Amino acid sequence: MHASGPEELVGWLAGFGILAVVVWRAVQAFGTGAPPPDPWDEATAARLEDADLKPVCTRCLCPHEETDWFCPNCGQAASATTNWMPYLYYLSLGDVLRQGTTGDFPPRWVCKAGYRVTSLIAYGGVIGSVYGPISSRHVEVELAALVLVFTLVGIYWRQLANNLQRLRSDHAVRTADADAAVPLGSPN
Ligand SMILES: [Zn+2]
């Protein structure tokens, strides 16, 4: 079924009319809206202008220089542009993957899925970029690359599972400690 003629024209005009109203409203909202107030007081706002103030790592809170690509303490990407730099983003990706196998992170399903997908893409991409140029019409080379990718990803997932087990047992110990710290006679 394909509408044509005046009905289709009216439909298009109505669609464009609604779009024009939405765009106009959005432009008005952005152009005239008052800027939101800062969530901090004036003393803090003045302190933020201090040239000696150093940025801190978002993972370990260690101060670092404005020009640092990585945190000198924990190795996390420290600049807003590190992950866009060729070569440097490989180091950043390595840090992310290392965090999955040895670091502390909330063991939620989205984190676990993220580490699994990222490792698959990272190892698959590295192996693919090495084998890709020589693999055309060589089935055995492609199979070897596939086996290598799944071996590396399998090792990584095994280490990720070990770290998750450690995080879960740490969480259980902390919960037990917190329960033990509740004074007797409290309602809970
Ligand atoms: Zn750090």
C-alpha cells in the first residue's frame, strides 16, 4: 500500500508543521532559559579559578598535572582527550581491561557484560588487524586467528570470573561486618 496524491501531500505538510513547531520550541527554550545556578557557594567558585589548583584522578583522587595523559598513581586516563589519541588509547583500553581482572568495581550485570564485550572487541580487533592483510584465501590462517582470539578471550573471561568471585566474597565480608556492628537492641 502506497499513498499518493493529495493525502500524501497533507501528511507531509502536517509532519513538517509538527517538526517546525518542535524545533522552534527547542530554540526558544535554549535561547531564553536562565542558566542554572552553581551547586556550590561563591567561595568554592572563586577557588576553582585558582591557577595552582590541580585536577584529581576520578578513580584514586590523586592530584595530577593538567598536561598528564594518565594518572601517575593508578594509570587511569587522566585527560579528556587521552582516549582519542592514536596509540594512547590502546594503553587506556589495557587499563580498563586490567581493572576488570584485578580492580574493584560494582559487580553489576552491565559491568560484567561491558568487560566481556570490550575484551571480545579488543582481542578480536588486535588479532584481526594482524591477520587481516595475510588471511585472504587462506582458510587455515583465518581459523588459527579465530582459535587465538577465543583462547585469549577465554583466558581473560576466566580471570574476570576470579576477580568477580573475589569482589563478591569481599562484599559478603563487608556486609557481615556491618551487620555485626549494629548494636544490640536496635530495631534491625
Ligand atoms: Zn588515579
